[in-house]
Amino acid sequence: MIGRFYYHKICMPFPIKVCAICSEEFELKPDKPGFANRCPECSANDESDSVTQSRVSADERKADSEVNEARRKAIRDLLYRKDH
């Protein structure tokens, strides 16, 4: 009974899906990490890419906060300016 999941004593097979990235078939198992339309290998690659892309240096964070502050100020000025 490999690849079977028991639910209320009924033998249910895992659904077979096709990966959206590599077009390989895989079994969609409970608690599978990643997306339901990606195989475990493609999901693992996607997770490792997001970790390396999410790191931002202190200078970039400061520049982003300055840009966001300027944006907030411009919006505030547009919303609350007095047109007499």
C-alpha cells in the first residue's frame, strides 16, 4: 500500500499532479512544502532562491525608507492641502 493514504479506513490514492515548471508527474501528498502545482524538487529550488533574494543591505534599507518617507509626505500634502 505504498502511496496510499488512509482516511476513515478507506484506501485513497494521492492525487497525481503535473508540475507547472518541469512538467513531471508527482503525487500531491499532505504537508508537501511549496505550491500544489509544483513538484517537491521545483518547490525546493524556489525556496532556496527566495532566501538569497530577500537579503537587503543596510544602505538599501535606508534608501528605501527615505523614498517611502518622501512618498508618504507627497501623498499627505496632496490629501490635506488647502485650495482656497
